[in-house]
Amino acid sequence: MYILKVLKSMITYARVIIKSLRLKEGELKMSGKDKIYKGNLYEFTLGKGVGKGGNGRVCEVNISNSQCKENYVVKVLSLDKWKDKDMKKLRYKRFHKEIHTVLELQNDILGIMKIIDFHCPSEMQKKSGAWYLMYKAESFNKFCIKNNIDLKRKVEYLLELSNILVTLHERRYSHRDIKIDNLLILNNQLMLADFGLIWNMEDSRITGEDERLGPFYIGPPELENRDIDIEDFRPSDVYLFAKVVWMVVKNDNIGFRGEYKRHNKQFYLNASEYGITTFEPIHKLLEKSTKFNMDERINIKECRELIIAQLSILNEGITNKALSYRFEELEKEMINDEEPNERIYRNSNTIIKVLKEFTPISNIIIEGANDIINANLAKLWKVDNSIIFKSNLKTGQTFLCYPNFIKYSNKKEGFELHIKKVEREDIHSEFVSYKESRISKWGSVNNSIFLDEPLVIRFEKRDY
């Protein structure tokens, strides 16, 4: 009996060994950390988790069938949080597409994080997990902090990123998920990772219904739309690239929403704070790449040229080209920093709008003579584009004039209406000239006066 029990135990053990030897490619054995992942090249178990994303988690691996000295990590597709079967299929299809797109591109485009081994059947299976193996790299942020990377080297890395995107865009691909978290450093080279949202202009849509794309906070407005009908997402990549440029230069992991505006001091890149001549090329890149309308954005090649221009300034210091950029930057700083002393309004619609609103509440004085225009109403004259000022009183005067422009000065209260000199014509016959009105006999009042001289009329606040 004892011998029989021993034989049964040996047979059971042998079956386990045989089953493990027949482990199918990609099939999982045992549970927890003891799960075995088998691909075409490697067999491994999971180690420490190093990150997670929308499609799964990333872990270190323990290679069991090789003496390789390389360090690898694995991205494992996780569908547990998706209850809907169709959504699971969409996620699986996206993961499958990511793997095969990267395999297609990785040997031609320098800077794409390569896939070393993978398991992902064309159709989703219940028991087999989908995954892909890649080299272990360091996050861009941690690398920069640990090695105290200076501004010049950061811009060089941004140039590397622009080179990757230029090649992708030339092949009509869009990454659609460009963000700091997807930038890695491997052997001192910048690598772009996570192609889960990769898109080619010939592709059919595989994003789930009612699902937004890309980074939320720094993303372009078109990716916030849950019902997207766009064929070319390359302008979206340009927008995201610009946001990454700002975050890398500013050393800020949050970023900013919307367009880049120089007058916003919180987000403005001030060259003097970095001890450099100018940031004008990067200012141009940020302004032209973050336009709300995606059709108005520059392309990635133009972005790259501006990065090259900025790098040239950092390398060469004060040159004629750098000073030319600095002139542009200083000019725009002055516009944004300083209130102009004066503003001139020449548009006729603006002038009549201002006069209609201010006439009832202003003291109106003809400069020089200090004559007062008692009026409560300003309107266009019925004959031509002149303006009349009238009082509500039946006995009040009417003044006719031809506006030239309105001038507002921050050194004076109120504003000035500058009027044109106009030759009298038959249409003005019911009016006396301004000069005649001032030499009228004592006791007489001219009710209709034509301000035909180049006068200045001041509008001041009334004292109530």
C-alpha cells in the first residue's frame, strides 16, 4: 500500500512537470508573483511594480530562462476595471494595435521605446494575458532631478523629441498622448513611450464611444470632445509638444490649460530669470502651437526649427541673431508690461457708441475757449456722417461736428473728441459757424451751431 501511494504521488508530480514544460506561449501558471509569462524569447515572473496607466500596469521582471544582463520591464494589459464586454474588446484591440505599430516603426525611428518580446493574440482570450517586454529605462523627470540637468541639455532632449515626432508625422502617424510621464531616458537618449493612442490617418476609429483622449489638464480642446470626428491629429501632437516644452523648461509637472499668453506672468518664461539672452523662439513656439483652432497651429517641423533656434542661442550666447530675437521679445514685453499713455479710436462706429454713452453723463467743454456744450444726446445727423449734440430742452442748442478721432490719456481724466475742419456747404445753411456764434450780439442765442474748426472737445466726469 505504501509503495502504491508513493507511485501515485510521483505520477501526479510528473504530470505537473509535463504540464509546465508544455506551457503555451504567453500562458500564465500559478498565481500571484509565481505566475509565469512565456513569450517567443523569454520566460519570466513579475517583480516590483513601477507604474500604471489606462491600459495596464508596468512591472520589473525576473527572467527565468536566460543569462541576459539587460534589465527589462513588462507592460501587462489589465481589463479588470472594464465591466462592459465591448469596452474590454476595444481596449484589447488598442493594445494589440500598439504592439504591432511599435514593431513596425521601432527599427526605423530612433527614440521609440522598443518592444523586445510580447504575447498578444489577434483575438482576446480568457486565460492568456496580453503583455509586451521592453528595456528598463528611467523617467525623464527623475533623471533630470538626479543628474541636475541644465537648461541647454533639456532643450537638446526636446530637440530629440521633436525629431521623433517629425518622423512619425511624415508617416501620417499621431501619438496623441505626449506628456512628461511618457518620456524616458535610456543610455542618455530620450525615448518616447506608450503608443496606446497611436493613430494613422488611414486608421478606423477604435476609441470607445463617450471616451476622451490624451492628457486631461494640458490637452488640446479638440481631444476633450467625446464625439471626435477628426482624421488628422498631428496638430494635437503639436499642442501637446508645446505644453511639454513649457513644462520641461519651467520645471513644472502640472502645466497650464489653454493658449500661451505672454501677459500671464504666472506662465511667462522670463529669460532674465534663467540668465540667458532671450526665450523668443520658445515664446513663438508656445504661442503658435497652442492656438484654440487646430488649423491655425504651426506644424512639428516649424516647432523643431524654433527649438533649434533656441538651442543656438543657448550655445552661442549674444549674437546678432540672438539680439534680433531679444528685440522682438522686449518689444512684446513692453506692450504687455506697460499701459500705453494714450489710446486713439478712429473707427466711426466706436466713436458714435462712445459719444452716445458718455454725452448724457459728462461735462462737455470746448478746449481753449472753455465753452460748455449743454447736451444730453449724441446721434448721427440725418444728412451725412456728422454727429449732432442736442439738449432735451426745446430751447437748448444743437451742435454739429465731424469727428476725426477720440483720444484717451491715462494722465488726464475723461477723454478728448478731436473734430475735423470742414468747409461750409449748402447742407449746413441752417447752422451758424462756431466763429459766428461767438461774436453774436449780446442777448441773442444761436440754437444751431456748426463746429467747423479743428477743435478739441473734452468729456469730463460730472460732479453730482
